[in-house]
Amino acid sequence: MGDCRLPIVVTFNWKSAMEIGNKHMLHIPILRQGEPYTSLDVARVPHHRTRETFVEVSQANAGLIRRDLSRQEIARASLSKFTTCDLVDICSRAAEHFTDDSLPLGDTSQTAEDYVAQVSATTGMPYVLARRNMSKIKSMLSNMESVLNGLTRNVDWEVLDRGFGTHEGNSLSFYPRTQSLGAVLPNNSPGVHSLWIPSFALRTPLVLKPGSAEPWTPYRIIQALIKAGAPREAFSFYPADHGGAGEILRNCGRSLLFGDSSTTGAWANDPRVEIHGPGYSKVIIGDDCVDEWEKYLDVIIASIADNGGRSCVNASAVWTPKHADEIAEALAERLARIVPRAADDEDAKIAPFVDPQVASRINSIIDQNLDEARDVTAAHRDAERLAVWNNCSYLLPTVIRCDVDHPLAKKEFLFPFASVVQVQQSDLPNLLESSLVVTAITHDPDFIQNLVSSPQIDRLNIGAMPTNQVSWDQPHEGNLFEHLYGRRAFQQAVGA
């Protein structure tokens, strides 16, 4: 689920900035094939609560990016000296550096606790959620062996290194589709950065445009990999505007693009660009399990609310063949207990919106569509859905009871939001639209087979597991290896 919020530029105040930055204005540079570069053009990113400038981020213009991307072969060559095994070992070491070490941040250094506080400062994410996302990234790095085996279907790494070989008695050959992987990244959650990391282990350099409010995570991952022995030339980091993002998407042979439909629409039919948009993930309860729906409340709540509801793998809908009213009431009562808390409160479960206007706009969209729909949480909350607390704007968890064809049944937002709809199991195959993750709580083999056969489901969980539960040996959305490498027909004569 991409975050398409525009960068917020505020009037620069040296006195306030110095106080917030502990008498040192933080500055994040561009990385041009690993070399720091300070631009005259900077974005001044504010603290989400005080609105004072918290960090300056050098901005790369489209011309600089275009010029640098004309030399992608240098970055590619820097990785060709390493075997896949070497790069996996680097990832393993980087996992510890990322979570434990002090790493470079511009002309200063950043501890792990600095990182957590800085992510929170510019995105509003509570410390406890930032740390959980940090652990997710560490897990990706430390489990890179399993990740690659899942992406390549256990192809021998020597085949990847040489470009050809045999696997299970068959001749194979792979060729790189690109010199580098571009990624236009979001602000919504640090954990999303785990999706591009395997590119490094697949010997493909990275060209990253960070989200305007969250440059911290990609920069720190790069520094952790460099400290672990990665060649710095393999990493380019370009904070930029939409024009810069377009240059990356046009000039990298393969890219990832995160955002909503307004951001991704122009690239939706370009095979070079893998789209990561809204997930529209769902929990579906089968006829055989629905009479015991209370047993599954914890799974449904985790699917909706974990990570503050900010991820594309969070459920935005619950589909059930009956008991929809009771399920909606039970979810509303539980989710209404989630309230705003201080950023450093270990019980914090939701984040404020950096831009109050975004929160207000989402709130209006929901209110304007409540005809023939009901906000079930309204009767359980002590405040309005749009709440201001500690000078920050929050949207409190919301459960909507509506029909499956209602507009709110097809919405996804950056907070714990879900519709509950009643759908007959027999009708479901014809009603199911694109879903990144579906958790299907059922034991019915025929129903399971119908879901397995559906082209609308990208990831399918059978049984009582949250939609956000990750298995590293399974691709998240698309297969990064197949995005980066093509397979050619290959034969080798005996003795050749």
C-alpha cells in the first residue's frame, strides 16, 4: 500500500531546527553510486508534531539522475565480482549492523535508537511499531538464503552465478533483464523496504527514490550493507520529485513503483514496472467455520490493525456468509479500544497523519458514503473518528457494515479500517476482485479449490492466520527474480 502524500515544505527556522536537531541540523545526502553528494536544492522535512524542520534532504533533479543512469554498467560490474553466496553472507552480517550498530548518516552517525526516533519524528509511527518493522527488515536480511530459494524455486546458486547449468537434470540458462533495479518508494511503513533488498543478493544494483517523509530506512539499509562488505557503487539513492521518479522508471530496465492508482496508473501496462498499489486484502470465512466466528476474532483484528493498519497486507474487508452484524459489532467493540498514545508508549497501536488534510479528506470520504452503510464503531468510541490529540490528527479504527457492492466495501486507507459484508459462499468466486492477500478460514476442500483457482488472489492463506503473516520463502507480490531475470532455451553438446 503506497503512501502518495506530497512532501511538506515549511519555512526554515534555524533556531527551531537547531534545537530539534540537538544543535546540529541533520542532513541526508544523495548517493551517486555510493558517493555522498550534497545538493543546493533541499527538501526541509518537518517533525510530524511540532511542524518545525527536522531534517534537510538533498534533492536530485531529473538531469542528474539521467546522467548517472547512463553509467549503470559500473554498478553492475561492482557486484559481478561476488558470488551469490558472498552476497547472502553480506546480507547476514548487515542484519546485525542494521539493528545494532551506529551507521553513517550524512556527516554524522545514527544509532539504532536514533533511527527509531527519526522515523517516528517524520512519519508519526510509534516507536514500538518502528522497532517491529526494524525486526522485519533484519529477518529479511538474515533469512536471505530462504528468500532466494523461494524466489528461484531452489535453483543451484552456481547456475545463477554462471548464468547457465543444470537443475534436477535439466539445462537452464538465465540472463539479466536490466543493469539495475529502480524503486520509487512509499512513506507508509519501513517494513515495505524488505521487498527490494533481495535485488542486491540477486547481483542487481539498486537505484532508490525514497518517500519524502521516510528517507531513513533505505539509507540505513544501504549503510548496513556497505559496512558488511557490499561495494558502495551498487547503491544509488535519489530523493527527488515526480520528475526524478519518472527518470528512474524510464531509465532503469526494471523498477518497482509504490503508490495509489493515481500514482501508478500511468505505468500499469509497462512490463518493466512492477506495481505495488493498494492491497484490498481480505479475511473470508467459509460456511463450515462461520458459526464459530468468535474463535477467529483475534486473527481478524490482527489482520486489520497490526502495524497501525498502514500496510497493503492489512485486511480492509471481512467477507462472511452469515453473522455479519454480530461480527461487525464484536470487531468494533475491540478495535474501539485502540486510542492515540505518545510515540514512545509501548502500547501505542496507531500513528497520526503527518498531513492533517489527508486525515480530514479520508474522514470526509467515509462520511459522504455512509448512505446505506453504518459506521459500527461510532457507538463504541469516546471520540469522533477524526481526533486531534497532542497536536496531531488521528483517524480512529473504523468498522463499516455494508453490502458487498457498496463503495466503502472497496476502499483501503492508511489506518485500521475494514468493511464487513455478507456474501454467500457460492457467490464469492464471481464477486471477488483483485486481492493482494486473502486469508480463508475454512476446511472445505471444494471452497479451497475455488480460491486456489482464482486469478484475483495474489497470496492465499488457508486457515486462521493473519493476512500480514509473512513466509520469507514465498514471493510477496510478483516474483522479483522473474522480474529481474529471463530464462532462455539452452543446450550444451557433450564435451563442449
